[in-house]
Amino acid sequence: MTNSASHSARAQDMPNGPAAAAILAAGIGCFMVSVFALLGDKIAAFKSMMIFYRPTGPLSGVTTCAIVVWLVCWAVLHWRWGGRMLSIAKINATTLILLGLSLLLTFPPVVDLL
């Protein structure tokens, strides 16, 4: 067996769960930034609750909470998927959908419709 063939065989045997967990958690984290920002714009009580650092306003809480959600999702998914082989195409498609939705929710014309 050639070196590249043995490398390919080893790569196919390696679980892709940790990588899938990182990819999906990133999509969830991005989506949560837009959801928290939307909630901060629409709900006054949520907006005041998101002010962690007064000079930056609610953006400080929005980003901090989204980072916490991202890290928790990554840890939980990594724990659940650590040694598994998953359909990376489905994970990537789900992540792209989440990224697309998060992008849409950052545009004022779309947000104003909600």
C-alpha cells in the first residue's frame, strides 16, 4: 500500500464528530448573535438586560451571551459526537442555513418586518 493510500484509509477511519461539532456550534453561535440582537431591538426589557458594559450598550450582552451559547453548544456536541462518524454534508448544510438566517436577521428591512 502506498503512503497516500494508507493516509486515505486512516482518514476514513477517523471520526469526524469533533469537527462536525465545531462547525455546527459556529453556525448556532452566529445565529444566536442575530437572535439576541433582534430581541434587544424589539423588547426593551431584554435590551436593558443585555447591557453588561454601559459604553457599548446592549451589544456587550448580545455578543457575550452568544459566545456562551456557542461554547456550550460546542462542548455538548463534542461530548456527544466525539467518537462518531457523521454526515458532514448535512452538518454543513444546516450550518449554512443558520448562517444565511443570521445574515438576513441583521438587515433592517427584514428585521422591521418582524
